[in-house]
Amino acid sequence: MTFVPALDLFPLLASVLVLVGCTLLGNFLVLRRQSLMGDTLSHAVLPGVVGAYLLFGTRDPLGLFLGALVAGLLTVFSIEALRRIGRIESNSAMGVVFSIAFAIGVILIQVGHTDHVDLDPNCVLYGQLELLVWFDAPLSFADVDPEKLFRAIPTSVWSLVIMTLLSASFVLVFFKELRIVSFDPGLAQTLGFSSAGINLMLMMLVAVATVASFEAVGSVLVIAALIVPASTARLLTDRLKTQILVSVLVAFFCAVLGYWSSTWIPHLWGGGSLKASGMITVISGGVFVLALFFSPRHGYWFQTSRVRQLADQVALEDLVVLLHTSEATGVPFSRTTVHPKMLSLGIHRGLVEVSSSGQHFLSDLGRELAVEVQGRRSRWMMYLVDEVGLAPDHAPATAERLEHLDDSLLEKGTDANQPTKQPPA
């Protein structure tokens, strides 16, 4: 299937709304370490859907939506009750509730004799984005009639628009409270607003977002939309406002690229089809993996590089101190005590020189570094003995490990221990 902008407008719009709306709330689930909530709610809606069918005797979308919403809200209240009354950890409470709720849904299917109802597993997993295609759409946006466009908007898209607006409004209005509750619930209580109330509102909106998105995109993409873009943004920044903005941009990018890929990849292969929701999830996972490895703040590649650089710096400082001590005491320096790689690195950086006889000695730059490191060791020694209270014979080994740290930490520690000067009367 070839991507036609007007024809694929509604599925693409639904994809963007799901990812953006769920991501706005998912940022706070990630910060509060409640990532399992999306998985919990996507399973817990099953008894609500089956119960609504048994109650109304029809698969009317509005009735099924209300049943799923009731089940989602009951799930949220049950989890909060287990956390507060049972005093069990949040993820444990979610695991208990979603397994029981899913089991109840399965029992209702068997007891209610609903086996004849078409419960397509593919629809549950991947949703029905492809059924939202505007089949009567013109091939060009220039020929679109606004009145016909408005009448053709599916009800599920309207539900997603409302969900996204609710999510965005909640984050904008309660941003300060959400930030404080996510990082320091105790401070929230001190400032006079209920962290439990804010958390309950967040969970209720997550339930609404999950139920509104479930019909269109299925459980797989709902779970990914709540967690993956927010987790990707978390790897890229440590500031909450920036994280929310980046996560929304990542969600938008993944929705557009994933839907476009689901239409073009089969075309390039010469046939077949791909589920749009599955492809969007794969693209989201791919973007997350890229951030995991190449994020300049928390990426594996840069973290490994920084660790390697720090290890080299520590080894070079040990080398120049060893050479400086050898020069001061007159004891010949033995190359067997140092890794050849460090000697080569010291020579490359201009810290070590080699005489015509093959002896290694410090350059002026290396000698300055050695004196600096030994000065830091002496200051750490004084701090450990005078401030920490270590015995003088126990301090050298610790000071030797701490000498590689910036001793500006000592100044901060000393300033913090000084009594605050009172202003003159």
C-alpha cells in the first residue's frame, strides 16, 4: 500500500495523538518508577470490555469504551488501595491487580458464553489503525472539502483528540505539583497539597488515555507510547521541562516515521503488509536504542569513553608521581612496574621523556602535574585527619585514592562546616 496523504490522514493523526497524549503522562510514570502501569491497564480493560458486552448485549463502541473505562478506573483505585492499606511496593501492587483483572476477563468470556463473539487477537494487540483510512478521500489535499472532512472524522479520533487535550491541560496546569510529587512527595505534603491526590489524578488520566488509545492502536503501542518516548528523553536530558519537550518530539517523529514505514516497506519488498502500530513500536524501540548507546549524557558509548578517559588520567597521575618519587629518592625507575601502554601515553602527552640511554624521566609538564597531585594528596591527608578524624597512620591509603579528585570538594566541605556568620546588629 502506497502512502497517500489525504487517504491516510486519519490513521496518521490517530498515531500522533496516541503517542503524544500518552507520552505527556508517561514522563511522570517514568520519573515515579511506575512504568508497569501501562501494561497493567492494557490488560485490565479486558473484564470491562467483556462486562460491557454482557450488559448491553452488543459491541457498540460507546458501551465497550465505558466498560473499559470503568475497569481502568477500578484498576487505579485498587492499586492505590493496595499501596496505602496493604503497604506493598507499587510495582507489586500493579502486578497483582493486572493478573487478577485479566484472569477475571478470561473467566467472564467462558462463563458468559461469548465464544461466538469475534475477539480477534490481532485487533487486541495491534488495534485497527488501518480501518480508519478515509476511503472516500481525494488523492490531493487541494481537493479536500472541509465539510466532508469534518463529517468523515472517526469517533475514535475524536476520543484521542479529547484525551490528548486533557493530558496536555493536566500537565500544564499541575506542572509544579507533578514535579514536586515526582521528586519529593514529602516536600509536597509540607507545602500543603496532597501527593496522593495528584497521583490519583495522574493515574485516572493514564487510565483514560489507555482506554481511549486501546481501540485504535492496540495494547502493544499503548504500552510503548506511555514508556518508550519518555525513557528516550530521560536519556537525553536531566531537566524535566526539556524532557517533556524532547519526549513529545520523539513521539511525533516515531509516529510519522513508523506509519510511513508501514506503508512503504512492503511496497519496496514488492508485496505483503505491515501493521502500522507494530511498525511504530519498532521505530520507537530503535530510537530508544540509539539514545541508549549514543546519548551525550547517559549513553553507553559516552559513559564508557568517560570511564576510559578517567582511568587513563588516574594511571598517568600515578605514573608521574612514581617517576617524581624516583627522582627525589634516587631509586632507579623500573619499567616493569608500569604498563607499557601508560608509558607510551605519557610520552605522547608530553609528560614523560626518554633519554638516549633509554631511561624515562619527567618533562617539565610532567613534573608540574606530579607536584599538583602530591599537593592534593597532602590536602586530603589534612582533611581526613583534622575533619574526618582518621588516625594519621590510616589516612595515607585513603588519601592516595582521593588524590585524583578535584580538591575544590575540600573547600566546599570546609565552607559547609563553618558556622554561618551573623550580620552585624
